[in-house]
Amino acid sequence: MDAEAGSDARAPVRMEDIVSLCARRGFVFQSGEIYGGINGFWDYGPLGVELKNNLKAFWWQRVVRERGDVVGLDSAIITHPRTWEASGHVEHFTDPMVDCRACKRRFRADQLADAGPCPAREGTSEHDLTPPRQFNLMLRTQIGASEDASATAWLRAETCGSIFTDFRRLREVARQKVPFGIAQIGKAFRNEINPRNFTFRSREFEQAELEFFCHPDATGEWFERWRDERVRFHRDLGFGDDVLRVRPHDEKELAHYCRNAVDLEFRFPFGWQEIEGIHDRGTWDLERHGEYSGKDLSVTDEETKERFVPAVVETSVGMDRTALALLCNGYAEETLEGGETRTVLRLAPVVAPIKAAVLPLSKKLAEPAQRLAAELRRHWNVFYDESGNIGRRYRRQDEVGTPFCVTWDFDSESDQQVTVRERDGMTQERIPASRLAEWLRERLDGSTGHSTTRD
Ligand code: GAP
């Protein structure tokens, strides 16, 4: 088998390499490609959907399943329009927008540095801008046949709205007492003025949100606990100090509902950017929904008999942004001994789209190798590949982050052993085929990433 060795130096990642890998291997590509694409919308191909599903499952495991004090929800994307009036979105969820009268393009007034020169003006490259106007980011739709205002509804701009409106029912059915949390993963929609940086700022994206309800006096404590817990999550995805930081908001930045907030920021090739927000929302949400619905959303402390409206600590993370961060963090081009370059995606096994690839050394060995792959597929997403030389097959798996390649060779026929080659160190180990599933389980299940450092 090929002996491989390479340098471990990690050069800075370029966005174009990530975009190109994603298109070439079908992780993520523009939606509506055959019609020229639609700005701000993305489709996840076979590897992308596995990556994102694994990420969502890992989040759900950590935030819901491993705890006794958080329950799950999967609510409708379109909910009662009053939800968004109560939350302040109809009134406040806006960005300042300007139009160029010459080239007709539209920009965010606070991001004009990115606008570039105007292609449509003679004698100057400056845009001919209108004064800023507030532009609501919520996507509006119409329900039923009527077209009057009463039929207007909104695609949710964040997933948490229904967590608040369902709070009373969920607390009862789940037999939970405050403090406890409700979690949801789902699509959110924002009519971003300038979608950009690949999937980073999209118009349709997925959020994983936790709303943790507690006594208003306890938000400080829960805020810190959840902040630390969420940092642990990202560390386990392999994000080291060099790419992940906690940035507290200053007062001017705080959203209208927020008393305290930190962003968890990732160092993308285009700079430090938020991937998760942790917010002390106080009693804003339940008070507003109580007021707008006329329902009492307060609870009674059984010991003290105090009646109070619970406050909320929220953790809100973008699945698409985190998936992009995983791709950026994992991507490396290495020079191997002999001068060959390999592209490798060092994904934490827990999120890797393919956990193992089974590669027969020759097409003549296809039958036992396929049997082995079928057996492993009962547990994990396993890829089978018999075409091309073994070195090239390794490279194809390295590039998509497959932690282990299993080779069935001519000796395997007699000794019933396989060679397992590990992605990062490219080390190889010979193990009995009968022990393979157990060997992989020890290394895959619950296996998170080690934080790596990039220059
Ligand atoms: N409920 C609070 C909330 O929605 P946010 O900071 O507006 O807070 C939370 O959004 C997360 O959702 C962000 O940290 C980001 O990861 C993701 N997100 C927000 N807008 C996005 C967009 N246009 N495209 C992709 N992800 C986005």
C-alpha cells in the first residue's frame, strides 16, 4: 500500500478554494443553477446534507438529549402574524437601505464600503445614492385566496417565535418547571439586502435555537452557564482559540429586546464574524406575547408561591454558518513527500459526511469488499469505491473529510484482515475484519474534534 507522509503546515484558507471544493464535490451550490441561480439561496448536495444533518444531530444531542431540562419543538414556519407584531419584527426588523439611481443596485447603508464603483455613471465611478430608507427584512406572503391585509403572513425571521407562543402548552405537556428550556432547529428567512460571502449571509438559512426560561433574577447565572456550554460545543467541533472567540456586545449594539449579549465569532477567510449569539432577553418575549394574546404566561414558584413572568436566556446558532466554519477550519492543502499536493478536510468525525470508505485493492475483490461496506452501512454513512488507483481514491476521501479508509486486499482473502488508513496522520493499521465495526465505533461514536491551530 502507498506510504504517505506530508508536512503539517497549514496555510491561510481562501474562500475561492472552499467555494470550488463545495461545487466540485457537491457539498453546496447555488439554488436554481440552471436558470442562472437565485441570489441568497443555496442547495446542499449529498455530502452537504450529511454534514449539516450531523451538525444538527450533534447540537440536538448536546442541547436537548443529554439534559433533563430542555425539550424539543418543531413548529410551523408560518405562524400567526400577531407573533411578529408582538416580537417587534414588523416594526423594528429593518436594515437601512440605499439605491443607486444610476446602476439601480441596492446596498445596505452601513456597508457602503463593499459597494464597489458604479458601472453606470459617466465621468465618475461614484454611485448616485438615494437617502437611506428602512427596509423590513421579513419575507411577506399571502394566505388563502384573499389579497387584503388580513391575509398577510410572514416567513419567520428567527425560529424562536413559536417557542414563546407555545411556552404555556409545552411547559404543561412536558411537565417542566422553570428553569427549563425549549429548543428548535429550523429554517428562517430574511430578505437580506446584500446576501454575500457564500452561504454566510443567505436569505434562507437554518437556525438552532434554545430559549431557556428562568427566574428574572437568575438570568446572569444561566447566561454564563450557557455561554460556557456553547463554547464547549464549538471547541468539540475542532474550533481552537485562533478561530473562535467570544465577543461581548456593547450597549449600542444590543437588539431592542436584549439586556446582555455575546457573539461567538469565527475567523473566516473574510474576517471575524458571528456564528452564534447568546442573549439575555429578559422578560420581553413572554410579557409581549402575554400582552398581545391576552393570555397569562406567568408561572408560580411552588416553594415561595411567587408569581412571575419567566425571563429568557437564548442561544442562537446558524447551522449554515457553522457548516461553513467547519469547511474553512478543516480545509488544508498539504505537500506530501515526493511533491504531490493533497487537499484534506479535517472535520471532526462527529460531523464528517462519510465516516468510512471501503476500497477493494482490485475490482476482482469487489464482492467481499461490498459485503463489508453493506455491513458497515447498518451503522454509518459508508462509501464504496473500486475505481482508480488507491492513492487517488484516498485523495478523493481526504478532500471530503472521510476519517477512515478501509482497504480489502489480496491478503484479506486469506487472513480476513483489512488495512485501515486514518485521514489526518495517514497512518495505517491492520485489523481483523470481524473487529472492524467495533474498532470504528470506538473512534467515531461521540468522537469530537481536537482544536487545531491555523497560522
Ligand atoms: N433569535 C435570535 C436571532 O435570530 P441573530 O443573531 O439574528 O439572532 C442568530 O441570528 C444566528 O443565525 C446568527 O449567529 C447566524 O449564525 C444565523 N444567521 C442570521 N442571519 C443569517 C443569514 N442571513 N444567513 C445565514 N445565517 C444567519
